[in-house]
Amino acid sequence: MTEEKNRHIAFICSKGDLDMAYPALIMGWAALGDGIDVTIFFTFWGLDLVTEKRVDKLEIAPVANTSFKMSMMGLPTGNWGIPNIMGIIPGMSAFATWFMKMKMKALGVPPVREYIEMLSDAGANMYGCKMTVDMFDIKDEDFLPAIDSVVTASDFMDMTEGAQIVFI
Amino acid sequence: MTLLDNITLNDDGFMTIPAEWTEELAAALAEKEGIALTDAHWNVINFCRETAEDSGAAPTLRQITSGAGVTTKDLFKLFPKGPAKKVAKISGLGKPEGCV
């Protein structure tokens, strides 16, 4: 009798913006809660999510983000966007970041550092991308404890055989 | 004839009539999931029942860890392989609403 293989979902996190940090964390957490195996591979800017120096300083920039609308702040401005020229004013990214963090907190969504710890405690396997780690000269001690190890792209392929893969 | 024959479940296996739930039933539901209930399990189950009574919805995992004073690691050990649904099913509640 063959044992049925557990469902396995793998996320590749390549972005370090605050808004792009959350998709894998939220879906990964949901997967773990439903008994699905989770693997997360952090590459390029995605490594910001799991490095000590960067994890608490992730930002969202309103420049060149066409989804950024004044109405997000509760203003009755419909589809009116934040002009890019305003987005380049010093402090606009900090403002947008503060605003998103406030909204997330109100929903009970934990900060990225805490989320990574929750996923690790719940059994997710998390890895850094070797090529990026070498390129950015990141040391083992720079990582959050949740990171299991630094692996190559080929290692990732081996460990995700049969898994569903989501690239973010 | 077991306790489990007398309850109403939806297609996903969640109980739909809260009044049908009893503590004995919880033990039977847990056994079906391969779990023998201890005080630590009951702490979580009681918290979920109380939360659902107040809010009308089964709590999410994050609400359980922060509200029942149980760590994420322990929660996943108590209800292995999918605590979100298992806790709700054993507590006789619907599927938790919310993502965190």
C-alpha cells in the first residue's frame, strides 16, 4: 500500500516591498493551518524579509504604483491617483508605509518579523538563495533564526518535487 | 451506533447545529482525528467555544494563540497537520473566518 503524499506548496519570494512581503506569509500560514507542507525560498530583494537589518524597515512607495489612489485614505476622490510628482516628495514612502502598517495592524495582521517566526514555529521550511546571498555578501548571522539554510536553485528544485510553486 | 452518528455535518465536515455539541462528542470527534484530549487541548477548545459564542464565528489560529495563551509551536503540536480546521471541527464550530 502506498502512502498518499501530503500536499506541498512552495513560495518563491523575490520582492522586498512591504506590500509584496505579505502574499506568501498569508497564504503560507493558511496552508499550514490546513495541514499543507510549506517551503519558502527567499531570493533577491525577497531576502529583505528574513534579514535582521531589513525586516523591520520594509517600505511601500507610491511612485509608479498605479493602484495607489487617494480614496485608500478614506477620501471621496474616486479613481483619482496620487500624482507621481507628489510621490517623489521626501517622506511620501514613509507616509505610505506608515499608513499600510496602521491598516494591517487594525486588521490584526502581525508585522513581517513576527509572521516569519509564526511560520517557522508552525513548521514551514525557509531557505535563502545561494546566488543572491553571495552577490549581496550576506552572512549566516545576518539572517533571522527562521532561515534553515542557504541553498542553490537546484537544491530548491529537489526539495519541491511534486509541490505547487508560487512565484511572488 | 456512536455519538458521531447523531450530528449534522456540512460537506466540509463542520457541525452546523451548535446545540448538538457536547464534551463527550468533542472527545469522539478528536479521536476521529487521532487526538486524545488533554487539559491543554481543552484550554484551546473552551477558548474557541467562548469566542464563537461572543462573535458568532470560529476564531483564527492567531486569535487562538494570542487569546488562549498557547504558543504557535504548541498549538501545532496539540492539533497536528492542520490545526485551523481540526480545532474548529472538534469544538463543533464552522470553518474559521479570516486569514490570520
